Amino acid sequence: MGKSSAAPPAPDYIGAAKQQGIDNLTAARQSNIMSNPNMYTPFGNQTVSYSSPTFDQAAYETALAKYNADKIDPNAYYRTGEGGQTSFDQGGFDLANARRGAAPTREGFMTGGGQPTVTQTLTPQAQQTLDAQQRVQTALANLGERGISNAYATLSQPFTPTSVDIKKDFGGYQAAPLADQYGLAQAKTAADTYGLAQRQIDTSGLTQMPTNAGINAQQAILARLDPTIQAGDVSFKQALANQGLAPGTAAYDAAFRNREMSKNDLYNQAALQGINLDMAARQQGLNEQLSQAGLYNTAVGQNFGQGVTADQVANAAIGQNFGQGITAQGQQYNQALAKAQFQNTAQQQQLAQDLALRQQPINEVIGLMGGSQIQLPQFQGYQGMSVAPSPTFAGTQAQGQADMSRYGIQQAGANAGIQGITSLASTAAMAYF
């Protein structure tokens, strides 16, 4: 029989998982350093520094001493078989070492550290400029507070524009009335001489409206529709009862909901139909009234137009006389008009001055508060990095699966050996008998 080779030792999955966590942290720290370089510009510089981790010396020494105390003794894995032969259980020894795990490292007892600190430093010239801007900003803020007091005092008083008296300030002039010197336009023709437009129309002889007084078409349709719907509700509930559908069941609620939706559709149709009928009836009546009023008013207008023509002839003669008076006093009137226009201009200028004086404190505050803003050099923002956790659970799970697999192999070998011995004993017994 050939000599069987020992199975390879199981990997240290738990130790590998812990080491993976350490490697993740190391990679994240390195990536963090590479992603946040120090920057130096003509306006200043930005540097990034990281705090150092703390090493727990006592915990490390305790863990190392415990690991050394649990050292596997190779002599415990020598086995003596039949015939006094001694063999070394390499598989068991490797399994024990795998369960023992790797020796503790100093990195595993490092805590904290890696806290970034971003420091921005301006050049001496830029720092002087910043200090000067801050002083200016403070001075502007102080002036703004004073301006607020002035603006409050101004706005607390009601706005009263300064009036301009043209007679006192500009030697006012009143133009003499002209129209009454030559007579006023005559209006002998009055509207009521020929009749007035008819406002009320007698529609008693017209065909009656399709609906009764005090009720619209929608109400009339619903008055006929409601008894049918109510009777349908009774029949519908009886039909559901005959089908064995009780209130509260899903089928009953679904059927009842469909019934209510159908009723709602009928009511909506009745409302729309009633509105259309009412609007059509109202428009028809209005058209009839407008038609009758138009015929009457046309006749009145013709008669009134003849009277107006007669008045226009009389007024033309008065207008000629009035025009002569206008020409005589035109120059005097133009002078008065020029003075009135000058008065209006003076009033507008005075009002503009009053508004400017009232708004000046407010504009001063706005100007002060909108002064020069402090400008700082722009640096790259700090970019943090995420650290993947150690896959400890996955490593423990893989370690358990490897141990169970190795245990199964050992059990299979032991069972095969027992079966071989049993087979040999049976063969020997048969040969003896």
C-alpha cells in the first residue's frame, strides 16, 4: 500500500480577516494623504497634518505573553501505532496552529490617530489686506448702525410734501372766463322730447319657459330622477340580499361602490343637462327682450337725431362769436397757461427734493451695508476617505467551514480504518473454521 500524504493545513481565516482590516485602514490613510496635498499659492498656503496613533504597550505585551503561553507542543502529536511504529500527526498539529492564529502585531494595538488638521496661512501681504478689510468692514457696520437710527427717525414721521403757492411765489394770474361773454351752447332738444329707451318689456304674450317659476331645469330633472333612483336602491339592496351578500363583505362593498358611482354619474348628467337647458332658456328670453327694445329705441333715436341737428345749427352761430373772443384774449390766456405750467414744474421739483431727502438716510444705510466684502483665497476642500471594516464574520464563518471539512476527512479516514480491521478479522475467522 502507498503512503498517504497529509492534508494541507487550513488557512487562518480569522487572522486574514483581521489583517485585511489593518490593510484597509493603511490603504485609506495613504489614499487620504494622496487626496489632500499641501497647497502653496501666491496668496498663502494650506497644509494638512494628521495626529499620531497611540500604542497600547501593556495590552500588546499581555496578548503576546498569552500567545506564547499557548504555544503548541509538537510532542503531543506523535502517535504510536500497531507494531510500535511512531508517526507524527501533521494534520492535527497544523489544525491546532491554525486555531491558535497568528501572533499579535503592534499595528493591532494602535488606537486613534489619523485625525486631519487643515491649516490655512496667508502671506504677510495677504494677511495685512485681510486685516485692513476687516477694519473697514467693522467701520462700515458701525456707520450702518448710525444710519439705521437716522432712517428710523425719518420714517417715524409722516411724509408731507412742501406745497408751492403760485400766487405768492410766482405772481399768479387768473385767465378771464370767455365762454359766458358770448353766450352758451343751446341744447333745446331733450331726449325725453322724443321718448326714452324702453327698459321694461312686456313678455306676457310670449310662449312660457320650459320650467315652472321658482325651479330650474336641473331641479326639474332631479325631481323626476330621484324616485327612480330611490326605487333602484331598494331593488339593488334586495338583489344583494338574494345573492347572500351581507354588508361589510368585500363583494357587497364593491357592488355598493359601483352602484354609488353609477348614481353619481346620473346626477352629474342631470346637472349638466339642467345647466344647458337653463342657459338656453335664459338666452332665448334675453334675445326676445333685446329685439323688442331695439325696435323701439331705433325710432326714438331717429327723432332725437333730428332735434340735435337743429341745435347744431344754432350753436354754430354762437361758436363764431366765441371764436372772435378767443382770438382777442388768446395772448393773455397763453401767458396764464405758461405760468400754470411753470407752477406744475415747480411742484414736481419740490416733490422730488422732498422724496430725495426722505430716501437719503435709507440709501446711506444700504450703501454702507453693501460695502467691500472680505475675500479669502480659495483652497481645495478637504476630502475624507471611508474605511472598509474587517471581514471578521466572514473569516470566522470560513474558518468554521474549513474545520468541519477537515473533521469530516478525519472521520472518514477513521471509519475506513475500522472497516479494514473488521474485514481482516472476518477473513481470518473464516479461514480458521
